[in-house]
Amino acid sequence: MTSTWTNGLLEGVAGPPNWAREDDGRHYCLACRRERAIDVALEEAGEVDIEVRAKLRSEAVVKFEIARDPERTEGEIAKAARTSILAVRNARRAMAL
């Protein structure tokens, strides 16, 4: 997807809200950044069955959301990742946060 916006529209803002500039110099929206985190997790897992893929997708989104803003509550992260608070709590423990 290609998106454009007016640079300098707001002072000190490099892009739209929730967009981030990655190492490749491109800007990615929040949904795309989540998908990229999922892609990395699935690539690292290799060939796995569909149930494992579903679990990896969910875990990748939770870990992405925790890394994106670790100060958010478990409830806020669970809502953003569409998962349970327990899943967020377990991911925080696994990430040692």
C-alpha cells in the first residue's frame, strides 16, 4: 500500500499517528507493523501446522504490542491484540518485563 501525507502539517511530526519509520527508511502503519511482526514469527518457526501458526500469530501480536508501549496496562494490550489478559501476562513473563 502507498500512502501520502503533508510533511510539516504538525510541527515535529514525521508522519501520521501510529506510523513508524523502520530501518529500511519506509513508514509503516500500525496494522502493517503488526503483520510484519507476524511474518517474522512465522518465518522463524518454519513449517508448522495450522494450530501452531494461529498461536504464533497471536503471540507475535501480543509481543509487538508490549514492545510498542510496555507502560500500557495488560488490559489495554489485550484489547489491542484481541486476546486475553492472561496471554499478555504470560508474554510479559516470557519477555522478562
